[in-house]
Amino acid sequence: MPSGQFVRGSRRPQSTASASTSAHNGSDLPPYEPPSHPMNDAGKLALANITNNNADVRKYEDHLAKSATYLREAVGAINDTLFARKSQLASRIEKRRGRGETEKGEGEAELEEYVNKLNGDVTHLTEEIEAALRQVIDYRAEVQGDKKVLDSVVDQVHKRKPRRERPSRKRKAAQRASNDSDEEMGGVDDEPEEAEAAEAEDETPLTGVREALSKARESRAREYRATSAYDRYASNNEYIAFKKMWHDAQHPEDQVPLPDASTWFDNQGRPIWDGAPAGDEDLIIEREVQDLTCKLTLRPFKEPYANHKCPHVFERTAIMEYLREQGGKAQCPVCNQELRIKDLYLDELTLRKVKRAARAARQGEEDRSSNADPDEQMDESVLVGESTQLRSGRASSSRIKQDDSE
């Protein structure tokens, strides 16, 4: 018997030609026969190893994680570009009005047309990126669900007991003839009731591994589809990071709070793009200058690190040294939440704000030392450079995590 497979009856898959010939001749396929015996030990071991040797699964999960990161960086970059061009146009309009001019110049008209087109393109691309991110999240949920599905199938296979060997049709016919002969001679050869019950139990068809896996995956998929968009996405760390990045790129100068996650999707699970915090008074209260200094070093961030346990951010070297001194696990220096080194990650959003604040400071110094028009010095290369630095910082954080975990 082949390792890891069930022994089946005489039914075999037919090719299209043989199936059509069979239908043409009017002959029927032999009746379906279920698996005749549970999987042997070698097959059970091979099936269990599928869940244990999951190097390919980890590689796939790494690709999905990278995809989510690239999508998040993309939505930040394109919205950064749009904001920069809008700011450039607003500055030209303000200067023209300051000079008392009412007519638009040719350059301003061309820039306005470009900004309007760019706004439509960025809006469309943002929607496509958001949809792609939700698909990545669905793929990751499927991978994680498959692990549980495989474990349940392995458990089901291990609980199967060997079936009683059933006599062939010829043996059954010979046995019936022998019983009839015994009855004519006055003998009685009835089977015990326990044997009859056991034989009846053996008649229950076995479920093949493929069938069990298919049913378990379908059940898991139904459960996932039944969950709300909030549970699937709005509570997902990747989606939350995406929303923060997109929101920050739209409001880089104003500390406008991100709308509550409960407002991100409508009742049909569709994303809501124009959600905004309610009430101007709330905006005034919540719009406060963000502190871009580390609570441990009391210095401006260079490599801000956040964590999955609490909202506090620290300088990488400071929080790493703090946790190492405590054996790799300690309470947050600000709150009572327990932190571990593996909970830390590069906070790309805070890093964006640090870089933006540094650029604004440099620009202010240049404006005070010269009369150059800052709008004419804008260039997308700044945005590209920032994205490259983010990737470099993320690679550095990955190496640090790997070293600390070892």
C-alpha cells in the first residue's frame, strides 16, 4: 500500500475519451467503494510532517508581510507627493494675491491642472492599494487557518481505528451456502450479536484525507466570511498601520486625529474614505503638538521603536539596553505593560514625522538666510529618499531582532 494514501476499490478516474465511450455504450461505472482501511503509520507520519516542516509556509508569510509593507509605503509616498504639489499651488496663489494680481499666470494654470489630475490619480491608486492590502490580509488569515485545519485533519486521522477485514463477495456467497446447508442438517451457526454490531459499524464509510481537508477548509472559509470587516481588517495591525500612514500623509501639518476604527467600514463592509472626527471642539482638544523625543533619553528620535503592547515609543538603543538589563523582559518605562524585545519594531510613522520636522527646520533656516522661493525647491526625490531610508531602517531592525532572539 503506498505510504500516506488510502486503499480504494476498483473505481478509477477516466479520461474524457474513455468516459464518453462508456456513456456511448451505455455501460455504468462500478459502484463507489470507500477507503477500505485507515491510513497506515507511515502515512500518518507523512501527513503530520506537512504541518511540522513548514519552511515554505514561512517563506510565503514573509512575502505577504513584505507586500503589506510595500503597499503601506506606496500609499504614503503618493499622498506625500499630492500634498507637496497642493502646498506648492496654494503658495503660488497666496503670493499672487499678495501682489494684488487677480489673473492666473500660465505656470499657475498648468500647475493647477496638474494637481487636479494628480488628485484623481492618487485617489484611485489609494483605493486600489487599500483593496490589495485587504487581500493580503485575507491570504495571511487563510494561511493561519490552514495550519489549524491541517492539525484537525491529522488528529482525525490518528483517531481512526483499523477496520475489521471484510470477506469478499465470493466468501460471503460460500458462507451463505454453508449456513443454508447447516440449517437443512439441523445445525445452528448464528453469529453473536456483538459481531453483527461490529460489522454494522464497519459499514460506515471512511472519510479520505482529501475529503476531510476539503470539508475542514470550507468550514473555516465560511467562518471567516461570516466575520465583520471590522474584525477582519480594522483590528489588524497591518491595516491599522496602513490607515495611520495614509492619514498622516494627508494631514502632515495638522495633528488631526485618525477617525475611530469603528468608522472605517460601512454596514456592507465597504471602506469609508471620507470619515472625519466629529465636532470642531474635539479637533481643538486633540490637535496637540506631538512629542518627538524619547522618554528614556529625553532627546529627539533618530530610530524610534514602537511595540505591540502599548502606545509608547522609545529610541532603539535606549529601549534595547533597558530590556537587556532586565533579562529581555520588563515593564514599559512609562506604563505597567510588560514588554519583550520581540515586541519591538521600527515605528515608520514616527520616523516620517521626525524627518518631516527636520526638513521643516532646515527649510526655515534657508528661508531666513536667503530670499529663494521654497516652492521652487520642491522635488519628489526627497520623498523617494525618505522611502529608501525607511526600508534601510526596517532591514536594520530585522537584523537586531534576529540577533536578540538568538
